[in-house]
Amino acid sequence: MSIEPEIAAWLDIYFEAWNRYDVPAMKTCWDEEDPLPIYLAEECDPHIGWEAVLGYWRIDRSKSERLVTWKNLTAKEAAPGLAVILFDANWSTYIPGSRLYPRPFGGPVRITAALRLKPEGWRMFHYVEAPLASIVQLRRAHEDAVEPALHARLAAKGISY
């Protein structure tokens, strides 16, 4: 039996809380009994232990807007009650008054996590964001900029990729 539907429901709950920046709700998606959770966001050094994770989450983001979406979930039960997951996410944010980014910005990221099954459901204890290398991001931007008419012309010639 696949655990993916259960994990997908858990991801929806987690990112719904993240998008509201509801730290107490985010924390309930984690195994709060684990003494050494690991959280590695793409933009900073690892946060190891609850003090570090909660310190990262305590940053005042009340004026910012954010939206994280996810797709392409792969989940496997590595051992009874232990799941390893991989999925794609896209984050978008707007920081009012930012001189560096005066407009909304965002990007793709791959995420892997480990969860354990608790009586209340799946709970995370390990989370790692793996951003795409800049060369991959640049290549995808160039590919996305191609006019649809060229794709149609190539398809008509039997060229596939």
C-alpha cells in the first residue's frame, strides 16, 4: 500500500501553515519529541536542534507575503513507520520595502525529508532544500523563453527532445 496519499495530505497541511507563517501549526507537523531535528533551508546554514529551528522560524515575516507550492512527490517507507520523501517545490515571496528585490521573486527547489509515523500521523524530523544549480536554472529559463511556434515547427519535422 502506498503511503503517498497520506504524505501528500501532510504536505498540504504543512505548506498551508507555512504560507500563513503559522509557526505553531508548522511545528505540529514535526516530531516534537525528536531532540535533534534538522532543517536546512537553501539560503542559510543548517539549523540543528529545536533552538536553532525555532530561531530561524522566529524571524519576523509578518510584513512579507509568501506562497510555497509542491508537486512530483515520491515517498517510500524506508522501514516500518519511517518515510523518506522527495518532491519539487516553488517558493514565491514579496518583501515590502526591499531595495534588492522591489518586486516579488521566487524559484524552484527540490526538497527531501524524513518523517516518522506517530499516533497522530506522519511527523517530520529531517528537512533539506536542494536548489537547482544556477546553470540548470539558466538553461530552463532559456528553454522556457522559446517561442511555441519553433516547438511546433520542430515537431512537424519529427524532432523530439
